[in-house]
Amino acid sequence: MSTPEHDIPDDTPDLDAMLAGLALAKTGQGAGQVPASEQRCGLVAIVGRPNVGKSTLMNALVGQKVSITSKKAQTTRHRITGIRTDGDSQFVFIDTPGFQTRHTVKGTAALNRNLNKTVQSTLSDVDVVLFLVEAGRFGPDDAKVLALMPKDKPVFLVANKLDAVKQRSDLLPWLQQMQTHHAFAEFVPLSAHKLDDVRRLAGIVRPYLPQQAWWYDEEALTDRTDRFLASEIIREKLFRLTGDELPYTSTVVIDTYTEEPSDRPEGRALLRIAASIVVERDSHKGMVIGDKGDRLKRIGTEARTELERLLDTKVFLEIWVKVRSGWADDEARLRTYGYE
């Protein structure tokens, strides 16, 4: 079976331009003009090894940030839903955690087993799978994820980070080799940072969506709550500002989340959030707090600023750092911290 190959695109606008110009990426009729009998809707999983660009692609497809990103591997820890309604079609994208190939490592076994269960359960539910790899690369960790692919559902080979490939001609022998690993339904080379690439991918996915009524309102972007978004944004800033200094075993818990109405008709409501960053050791706590509290203050400032932009409301944010040894290998505590 040959794999359909779609043209490699020319240079197009970057991700910032894409998110700012979301309306350009959506064409066609609105919900009121599309009869339910003519609508398409389906689940599309985005799957791959850690740090291959799944969350970046998800945000680009949706047109707004719904899944956090950082250079730290294993940033995504939950099943994140992102919704794109375009013309007669509603795409329900599922961003999954990177599949953990070292899930027996002492101290993180329970967490990693949880992440892998999320990936595997997602694959049993969806209509289409986007198997994301770096263009021109296929390593042992990619192979372990590919082994999970369902045999009865269309799987796309999505070659991300195309802009990093120096010789496009090198992709042909790589693609021929990839075809020996799996009977991919489609091959889509792209850069998740480019508007036309992402729009092209959505167009290729569309015919694979079942013909059925939409599940969400036309304006919906995710099924996650603002409270969940707040914990994820804080965790993103934590990872970005600590880099490799802070170990993988850290998380964020929202302790209180309350909204106070404005006393002026034209004023925005005030959102009060108290959150805890949970780390394994006292030394990790020092890493998060930083010299004279500077790093923790910066985490809070950047998280608050982004939340105010995303939620369009004033935010008062307090963050504490707590030490809870062994949490990542404790099934009961994982449930307490919101892991499914």
C-alpha cells in the first residue's frame, strides 16, 4: 500500500501570526447554516514521544492556547481536548502525554503509568490518529509509540519541524523506510508554527471525520475548565523558568479559585487564585523560590499576566511551594492532585 504524499509547502507566517489571525484559518458556513445531517465531527488523537511538538500543533490547530508547552520533556500530563469548528466540520483534537518508555524508573513509576494509560485509552476512542515525529528522524522511542497504533483506524504520519530539514530530498528515502513500519493512511510534512501547513493538515483530516452532528458549540475551544487552565499555565511557567534544573517530579495544585464580581458595570471581575507548587525535596523548593524569592515572583507574574490575557479578567494570584516526597509514585496522591 502506497502512502499519499502531500506537497511540501513554501514558507508561511509564524505561530504568533497564526494565533492572531485565527479567522483567516476558518472558512465556510456557521453552525446556523449547516444542517445537522451535513455536519462532520470526530475525535483526532495527536500522539508521539515526549517533546516532539504535540502541544504546539494542538494550539495551532485550535487557534488558541489550550495545551501548555515548554522545552522540558513530559510537559503534557493530561488528556487535553482542543476544538476547531471550520465550515461543516468540527475537529475534536486530543493532545496526549508523551508516551513514557521508562515508566519503571523509581520515584515516578505511578505517574508514568498514569500517563501511559491516558495515551492507550485515548487511542481506543478516536476516529483518526496523528502520529507525530520529527521530519527525517525515527528513533527507538518513536518505534515504541508506533507499536501502540490501532490497526483498524487511519493513522497519519505527520512529519513535524520540517523547517529544520536542510535537504528536502532526504525525506523520500526516509518516507520509504517509514512505510515499512506501518501502513499510514496519509503522509503530511509540516511545521506546526506555520499557518498554511496547519490549515492544510486540517483539510486532509476532514474527509476522515464521520458524518454526524457536532458535539460542541461552534465557539467552543476546549472542554477543560478555567481552573484547570490556571494550574497548567503556572506549571508551564515553572518548567520554562527552571529548565533542566528542576527534576521532572513537580506539579501544581489549585487550592482555592474564586471569582468576585466587579462593583462597576464596565469593570472586569476579579479572579482570586491560590496555588501550590508541589516538589519532592527541600532542595527543589529552593530552586523554585530562587534568590530572595525572585524566581517564584517571576513565575507568578508571568502566569498572572497570561491568565489575564486568556481569561480577559483581573487576576490576583498567590503561589506557595510545598514539599511532598514520593507523590509521583503514590497512586492515591496522584488522584488527589487531579490525575485521571
